[in-house]
Amino acid sequence: MRVTAFKTLVSSVVLFAPLTATAEHEGFYTTIGVGFGQLSGDDLIVNELPGPGDLPKVGEGCCASGGLALSFRMGWTFLHTIGPEFAFLAHGWDLASDEGGAGFIGGGIRFLGTGLLRELEVIEPEFPVGFGLGANFGYTIVGKDFAYTGTYLDLDATIDWHATKFLSVGARFDYAIPFYSPFVFTSYSDDRGRCLDGSGKQAAEPAHAKGTPECTGSGPSAGYLSPSLVLTFHTSFF
């Protein structure tokens, strides 16, 4: 039985090896990821105190927590090396109760380091491990009792293994820097909230419609960190 199992394993490797030899991916790809996300920043207050007035909670339990992170990307690579990319990242916490969440949607560019090394003939075309770097920029929102909107810059590093010519399996490390506006929503659906001061904090004042008056303070400082496992599906039309 052990000999038979060993022969089966060897045969599988022999049959599988030619598939990794075509790991130079050029063309369309989609990537899905599942992992953990954490928003940092003591000024990013998303929870309010019980009772009327929409008063911000400070100290312990004030801010966004760690939780489930999902991502979706799609793009096109040229010369196995570089190409444009669409990106969507989602993060949620307290999902079993009064959930909070954040979203990042934008576009950018992806650079495949192993693709360049193959083009330069530094490594063999059948080298099955890849690494790459990505950068994207776009719109972000985070909220629970309070909501913040703005833009973001996301940088990531990825390492993956080309399981077949159509599929890669790997790990990705994302770090996003949000740039929130100086307005915090107390009611996102009603477009009402408060202006933030120069340090990104909100005063205990009545809410008003966004833009009346214009806010001159600063948005809260924050960062977003997310390690994840990723699957990439490759399609070549040529």
C-alpha cells in the first residue's frame, strides 16, 4: 500500500510539473483574498456614548476593531511584468452584533518582480514562485455610529505559487493609509454630522448638514493593516 501511494504521488508530480512550466502569466487575472484587517488610530472614533446627542466615546472601546478582511482585484499584465489593476477591500468587525465596517475601492498598478526576472533571463520560465508589488489609490469609507469618508493609498506585497497555468495560491500583506475629510457623519443617510478640529477630533456640538459651514480642520489619522491568503485566476487570450 505504501509503495502504491508513493508511485501515485510521483506520477502526480511528473504530470503536474509541465503545468508549472507555463507560469509566465500575461493577460487578464482576478484575485480574491480572505484574511484579517486592523484599523489603527485613536482619533478614528466610530462609537458613541449611550443616550441622546450623538456624543463620541473616548478611551477604551472608542474606535474600530480588528476583524474579517476580504479583497477582490482584477487587472491585466503586459510582458509578464506590469499592468493596471482595479482593487476593492472590505473590512468588518463586531459582525455578530452592531457591526462596523470599512471599504476601499480604487485602481492602480501591479509590478511582478519574477516576470521581470524571467524577461531578463535571470530565472527559468518554469520557476513556480512569484512575487509582486502593488499600489492603488481611491475612495474609502469607515463607520459604525460615526462615519468618515476620504481617499486612500494602499501598498501591498504578494508572494504566490503557480499551482497550474490558470491558478496561483499565495499570501498578501496590505497597508493602506486613509486621508479622511475633516467632517464626521453622525447620520450618513441624512448627510449630517460635525466638523473636526485641527487635531481630527469632534466637539460635542449639534450636528449640521455637510458643507454648512465648510470644515477647516483635519481628518483623523489612521492606518489599515491586513495580511491575507489569496487565490489568483489567470486567463490568457493569446
